[in-house]
Amino acid sequence: MPIIETHVLKGYSDEVKTRLGRALTDAVRMVLPASPDAVTVMFHEMDSADYMRGYEHKQPATPLPDPCDTIRAYLGAMEARELDKAQAMLGDGFVMNFPGAQGMTTLQELIEWSKPRYKFVKKTYEGFEALQSGDATVVYSVGTLYGEWPDGTPFEGIRYIDRFELTGGKITKQDVWNDIAEVRTQG
Amino acid sequence: MPIIETHVLKGYSDEVKTRLGRALTDAVRMVLPASPDAVTVMFHEMDSADYMRGYEHKQPATPLPDPCDTIRAYLGAMEARELDKAQAMLGDGFVMNFPGAQGMTTLQELIEWSKPRYKFVKKTYEGFEALQSGDATVVYSVGTLYGEWPDGTPFEGIRYIDRFELTGGKITKQDVWNDIAEVRTQG
Amino acid sequence: MPIIETHVLKGYSDEVKTRLGRALTDAVRMVLPASPDAVTVMFHEMDSADYMRGYEHKQPATPLPDPCDTIRAYLGAMEARELDKAQAMLGDGFVMNFPGAQGMTTLQELIEWSKPRYKFVKKTYEGFEALQSGDATVVYSVGTLYGEWPDGTPFEGIRYIDRFELTGGKITKQDVWNDIAEVRTQG
Amino acid sequence: MPIIETHVLKGYSDEVKTRLGRALTDAVRMVLPASPDAVTVMFHEMDSADYMRGYEHKQPATPLPDPCDTIRAYLGAMEARELDKAQAMLGDGFVMNFPGAQGMTTLQELIEWSKPRYKFVKKTYEGFEALQSGDATVVYSVGTLYGEWPDGTPFEGIRYIDRFELTGGKITKQDVWNDIAEVRTQG
Amino acid sequence: MPIIETHVLKGYSDEVKTRLGRALTDAVRMVLPASPDAVTVMFHEMDSADYMRGYEHKQPATPLPDPCDTIRAYLGAMEARELDKAQAMLGDGFVMNFPGAQGMTTLQELIEWSKPRYKFVKKTYEGFEALQSGDATVVYSVGTLYGEWPDGTPFEGIRYIDRFELTGGKITKQDVWNDIAEVRTQG
Amino acid sequence: MPIIETHVLKGYSDEVKTRLGRALTDAVRMVLPASPDAVTVMFHEMDSADYMRGYEHKQPATPLPDPCDTIRAYLGAMEARELDKAQAMLGDGFVMNFPGAQGMTTLQELIEWSKPRYKFVKKTYEGFEALQSGDATVVYSVGTLYGEWPDGTPFEGIRYIDRFELTGGKITKQDVWNDIAEVRTQG
């Protein structure tokens, strides 16, 4: 039965409020065994003129983009090798940890390391999910890999999971696990 | 600057309210670029006598245990081979997907499958994080594996990630990825 | 001193909000001995985008017409013998209980039964009052009857009370009591 | 979907709050087509120390008794001829209007007028319903009469409706309609 | 940490809401040791249609002008000898108490009394502060006086304080203290 | 009609809440022309467990003493020459400005300066009023002085006003104006 009233400054789009309402609903349902219909969220929007803290009125901050959208766009740009587009999404201190190659810091590094491993590899997405962890937003991408080995043999259905960290909307970390070695070992 | 007012029935412990308050704070910070100090949460607790829906008063539901605690307890029970204790945490339809072995449904199956792969394996936890996904709570456990190969050679620092699904506090799914094959392949 | 805050979806006219505010004020004053000035009602209206239940935004429902207006219109249409107009206000299972004639279900039945009893009969309204009873709205019409007996003798001031039930804005029941027999018996 | 928050002073019993919550729910459902489950009522109780109007703290007023209970008690006392008990429930200006006898002001008057009409008469209650009308609370009692005519012949099932007005918990008016004359006339 | 929610009728300018928000913040900080950033004020504005007391909707009242602005304007008009302008700001029962001349009621009286005391006198304002005292608003003007004695000798830096009372926006009382006599006595 | 809801942490005495409620009422009445009965204040108290900001629960701060009480106590201690008691109420940077003696910093300084001016002087208080000015609380004491001149001649009714500043409950500034010189000059 929880009822959540959220006081925010005006200026957020309907899409942002839907995203926030669902995130608040999820937060409740993680702690209390409430069915979806038992969780109500209400937004009370205020103009700057109606909100004051420390004697001053405040302006609303620009909302963060949907982190799952950001990661989808990044993975898509990487698959299409649109490196400038992908690079623009990265933040300071960006580091990648792949099975067998940890601590890579540039996209070029990743591409070089990948070259001998497969002709190409693409993802079939099963789902994206996000959570907030301190100051970072974490996004998980789960699915399978398909592509071609260096000798042209195709492969598909190789399980993968990527864990991304974003701060201020920029990607700062990518941890990757997959069954490539497991599958290669089998045959 | 968001201020979240949460109306709930009385009966939840301080620990539960802290957990819920932090989950709500995280939900806000995933959508709006708010510093922690900019997010306020207030709980307004009501006795049953002060809450009515559809002409009837309601009782508070028993809160769910902290899902990360449940997973820690499960992994600990499995490591200690306390199978009854681990089994008690499983829900209907429990299925495990490991690299190289998908669709396992019983703990005995898992133990048999593991026997030839290593003498023993234990986890060094780096972190646990949780999110709500529809009716399921998802918990991620990230860290490294250490143990001994069948021939007694020790290993350590092998990257792993486990993704658990819980429904109604019971574990219904476990997806595992790790670098065991990658490491074995290297040497 | 009660203060009532009502959270509703936007879309209701001023007239509807006045009606609701007065109904809420009456509800309070029936239970607590509060003078009118001691009861405050505030409406907080929300756009659909600002209200969420079960992860979904909702639309406001069309308000019900003022039930007293509906009954006034029905009685007026019946007096003017505008039977189509009156019929349109009736709901499934409509039944009428008059002194000496219970269980009538059609307006034609009522008109036939009335023919030998008086040349015509009209109402002088003293008041209409409404209350909610479960899923039905109940409207009482109190006043006096005037008209002419079959022999043309006029009559007036005969006490009557009608009790109507409405569901979803449609009239489903009419119970009538009056002093016609009492007055006829006297002379 | 309306959500009603009611701020009241502490001191009201659970029974009073249930009565008030249901009255507020009914008020909403009379104006908006909301199913019972769509109407939520929350009470926020305050100690006197937490409420101030015009610079002064206030004390809660003694709630009014359930008006339907008062009328049930009055009708029961009248049936049992416990006239002192019934008299104690009456307020200034109490007046009764019965079919064929309007403007009676004392219970003795009523009893004398009733003597030649029936040996005894008792009520079978079908229902009681209440509403607030300005400063008065109105209670309707609907049901049937049974008893014995002066010659001992029993009667039953005679339709009746009583309309009571209460102010400050005391009964100030009683209007009665019934089919006694109708039934007597038939035979 | 106090959070103040203020429900008001719509119709007040941003300037009025800023003034009110700051006055509420000051009120809190006078009783609780809260830093400015710990005090939040939110305004919830309502159209007349969304506010009801005693069954009736209300209209917003015209806000009072900033009392410090009124006093600044009055003192400025007096210095410039714009007596009509100053007179228009006075309310019934206006009385002035100066050192050595109490109970003056007209501006002409004040001017006559002042003539022999100095050639001219003007104020250097250090600050204006206001508070509410029952039905009156009190404004203090603190600063120093400068001007010329009757013999043309200039003076400056003479401490003064004026205490004004306003009711309904009009000035009803002025109490003046200053060091003129102290300074004159010294030399 | 303003309604002020104040969310505070539990732990404040009734006296503190009365003081805060009246200060909030005064704040409203300084900006809007509301009669006392038109201003309602409600306190919603929360246990620490029900309040969270920046992921952490907070403790209530110790309220400040009524500043007018502090000043009354200070003036009383000074009149009774209880210098230790008076000194304990002073804060860092305490400075006094009297007519003819500005910038005094110690109570001994004041006493020495006062010795030749009068045998003794006491205050007849007309009123105390307080307001918040940034981080300081300002208290005004208005009234008249009575006592004896050095030659024993009594005096009374000499107008005075003292302006005090308090920070964190301690007195940091005292500005004094009075008609002593004016009266002495007259005779």
C-alpha cells in the first residue's frame, strides 16, 4: 500500500517522470512485498518561485538520459565501428576489463586486441537493467554473441554479460564476461 | 532537490526503513543528477486504524529480507556444502546456467558437474548489488574465484559474476559467468 | 478543525469540485461536531503524467452527474409525460414500489395503474438529498402532491417521499410512500 | 483514484475513524465513478501541541455518536415504551409528523393518538442510512410494520419510512410515511 | 532540517512568495539552530476552485506591501518634504513620539517642532528590519543623522533608531530615539 | 487562509512548538493580510528512523532558548549586578554602543562609565520583540528608565530602547538609545 509523494521542480518531461515513477515503484517493491497496483506515486511539481532553500529559489537540474539507452547507443556505435560516436560517450578514467585482457583504456586498444580473436562479433540483446550505486549508475547488458571466428566459421549463442558504470551520464567502466573461451575449448 | 514523502503502514523496523529510504534515494539519483544531500526522504507511518482503502483497514505486509543478505547466505551455504540450508532458499522452477552447463535444476546436479572441474572453489566478494525487475528482485555478485584445480594446483583472481533472481524472497534463477576457461586456456 | 486534502486527477470542472468538497465537508460534520468554518477542503490536481499506480499512468474518469439533478429531471419528464426522456434515465432492473402497487417494472405499467387513481398529480418539492450506499447513490425527494381526483375535485398538500437508487448515473429503483390513502380515507 | 488525507486532532477512537473514513469514501463515490478499491483514506493525527490556529492550540471535540445507532436506540425505546429513555434523546423543538397527524410535539401525544389505531405496532428494519444536511444529520429508517389491529387481527409487511433530523446528537424532527391507510382501505 | 509546506491561494506574485518564504525561513531559524540550507520552503498554490472552507470557495486577499519599502518611502517623502505623499501613508490614530516631544499627531506639528532644532536633517540608513506583533507590523530603521544646526554648523554620525507600527499597510505609530541631545550636550 | 505544514524531527518540547507555530503565524501575517484565525500551523514530527537525507538518518538539534527570555535574564542580571551570570550569556566579540560611549566591550567598562552618570538606573519594560536577521537573532527591549541622579534626585519615565543581537543563543551586540541627555538638558 505505499503511497509515494515526490516534490520536484517543474521542467521535467513526461518521459522523465514516467522513468522516475517506475524507479520509485521498483525501489518499494524490492523492500516490501507489494503488488504493482499497491504502489502509488504522485508528483507535485513546483515552479522555482514556489521552492526555496537557504533563502534562495532553485532551478531544476537537467535530467540524466535513460542509462540503458546510453549503453544501447554505445554498444551499437561500437558494433558499427563508429568510434567517434562511441568515444564521445566515455568519461574520464574509462577502463575496460575483458576476459583475458584487463585494464584497457582506449577503444583502439580494444579493437587491436579483438582483431585476432574473431572476424566480427555482434550481440543479441536479452535485456538491459540499471541500478544506482553511490554516485555511479550501473547498467547490465545480458545476451548472446554471434559472429565469425578468424577462419570464417560462424558462432552464435555464446553467453555474455557486460557491466557498465556511468557517472554524470558518461561511461567510466566496462566489465565483460563471456563463454568465448569455454566454447572455444569445447571445440 | 527532490523530497520524497512515503506513506506506509506502521510495523516496519528501522532497518527496513533505512533500506527503503536508500533505495528511494538511489531511484531518484538514477534519473536526476542530484547529489546525495539533495535527496530527502520522509516516512509517514500510519496505524491500521488510520488507513483505509475500499472501506476496509489494512494490515502491513511482512517486509522482504535484504536480497543481498539472502544471496550472501546462499553462497556461503553452498561453499560450506550446507545443502539443506541452501535448498531451503530456493523457489519453484529454480534453474542454474553455468559456463558450459546450462539448465541445471538441482544442487546435486551442480555438485556432480563441479567435481571434475576443481578440487574446491571459493569466492572473494567484491560487491553485491540489487535491483527490482518486474516481480523479481535481481542480485548481482561480482568478485574473483580462488581454489585448487583437480591436480592440487592453486588458482586465484579468476573474475566471476553471478546474476540471481528472487521472487517472494526465494531464489528462482542463477546465471554464472567466469574466466575459468579463459584462464585454463592460457595455461 | 479537520483539514481534508484530496488528490485527484485533473480534468474535473469547478462544479464537480464544489460538489465533492461539500460532500466531503458533510461527511466530516456527520461524525465530528465541527462548525462549517472548521472544515477545510483542498484539492491537489495532477496531470496524468504526475500520477502512477502499478507502473502506469491513469486517466481521470468521467464524473457522475449530480444525482439530485438527475432525479429532478426524471420527475419533471414523468410529470410532462416525456416518457422517452424518462426511459433514457433508467438502468437495468429498474423496479418501482408504490403504495398498493409493488414490483412495477415499466413506465407504461405505472401510467396504466395511475389512470384510475387521479386525473393528474404533480409534486411540490420541499427538498432533495443524496447519500452513497455501497455501489448505489440514493436520492430522496420529499414534498407534497397536488392535482385532481378522477371526479375533478382538486387536492393539494398530500405528503410524499420518494427514495431512488442510481447506479452508474442510471435510476434502478424507486420506492414511493404518500398519504393519498390516508387523505382519501378521511374524506 | 482519489486519495484523501485527513488531518485531525488525536483523541478519536478507531470506531470513529472507521466511520469517518467510510463517510469520506462514500462522499467521493457519490461524485466520481470510483470503485471502492480506488478510494484511499489516510488519517494524520496530531496532538494538540502539534496544531495551532490563530496562535492557539486546540482540543479535539467529542465526536458525535453514530446517528443510525441513536435512531435504532430511540425506536427500540419507543417500542418498549421506555419513554424516559426515549425522551432523553430528544432535542429542543422536537416535532413529529405522522400520516394523519402532523405537528405532534410530545411522546405522550403520539401514544394517545396511536392507541385507537392499533393494539401494538413494531418495526422490521430493512436498513438505516444517514446524511448530513447543513447543521442537521438526517437518518432514514426503512422497513415494514407488523402488529395487531384494535380487534386483534394481526398485520405485517406494511411499508414504512421514517426520516429523522438530529442536531448535536439530539433528535429534533421525525417525519413518518407508511401504507397503513392503503392497507386498511384494501381490506 | 525543517521542511515547510505552505498552502495558499493562487494569485501572489513571485516577489510576494519570495518575501513569505524568507519570513518563514527566518521564523524557523529563530527557534531552531538550523543553517539556511537546512530550511526548505515549498508553496502549493491552489485556484479558488480547489479550496473550500465552510462549504464556500475563497478568493485570495491582496498581499501587503513590503513594510520596509513603505517605511523607506515614508522617510524619503518626509526628507523631501513631500507631505501629501507622506500623509497618504498614514493610518487612523497616527502618533509620533520624539525625544523631547511626545504625542505629536500631525506632520505639520512635527515640522513646526523641528524648525528651531536644525536647519535640516537627513538620514544615512544602516538597515531596516521588520517583525509582526499581533495585528501590527513593526519596522525598525537604524542609522545615523546628518545635517546642519540652526547656525549652519554641519553634523553627522548621530545615532538614531525609529520604530514604526503599520496596520493594514498604513503607518499608525512612530517612536524615535537619537543622540542629538547627547551630542549637543558634549559640544 | 494559509495552512502551514511543518515537518520536523521529534524531540522538541510543547513550548518550543508553540513558539515556532506563533513565529510562523507572524511570518505569514507580515506578508498576507490574514486574521489570526485564518492561519493554521500543523507539525508533523518524525523519529530519526523516519527521516533521511543523503542516505543518512539525522538527529534533531537542540532548540534555541526563547531570545526574549535570554535578554530579560541578561537585563535582570545586570540590574542586580550579577556580573558572572550576565557574563555567561555573552558571546565572542560582544560590543556595546551607548549614547556617548560607543565600542565598549566589557561589563566592567560599562559599570565604570555608568558610575558618574547616575546613582542607579532600572528599567520598566514595555515590551520585548524578536526577529531573525541572517544568522543573528535580534531582540528589542523598549520601555522607560527610572532611578536616581548622582545627587539623589529621582528620575523616571525616560524613554529607552535597546537592540540586542544573539548568535547561537549568546549575546554579541547591544545598541542603546535613550532620552537621558534630552531630559538632563531640559532640567
